[in-house]
Amino acid sequence: MKFTATLIAALAGSAAAFAPIQQSTSGSALKATAELPGAIAPVGFFDPLGFADKADANTLKRYREAELTHGRVSMLAVLGFLVGEKVEGSSFLFDSQISGPAITHLSQV
């Protein structure tokens, strides 16, 4: 009996995962953005410079997309910086003449 009740509860819970998402229609761009992924409980919607005051929902989504893109590009830049430190002198670029810390590589080119 317990097994059957547990099985039914598990199936009902897993079926809820495939239910359609409730789309709210709000007129406020701030409310729509606060519901996007990434607005966490302690901070909520974080806009210290007030960019969202004059923006509509599509502009805020574009800002968020640009922020994610810039974050990903910066992660790749850090990765390139670290790889530049690791492969010092063993690179096929510039006849392996670039040496020293990665911060000085650009001035040696």
C-alpha cells in the first residue's frame, strides 16, 4: 500500500514538470524582468544605475542578453590570458619569441 501511494505521488510530481509554464501578462517592464531567471531572493531585481526606469520589457531583455554575452566574452578573455601564461615559449605564433608574464605579451608583438 505504501509503495503504491509513493509511486502515485512520484508520478504526479514528475507529471507537473511537463505542465505548461504560466505566462503572466504584466504591463510593467520591471515586474516582467523580476520574473526572469537570475533575479534571486536576497537581491531581487538589481538595477543600481536605474537603466530599467525608462526601458520597456524588450529593451530590458536586450540589456540582459548583452550582459550575458559580455560576461561570456570576458570569461574567454581570462581563459586566453591563462593559456598565454601556460604556453610561454612553446607557441607556434611569432616564432616563440614572446616570453614573460602574459600582461607584457602585447607590447612584445
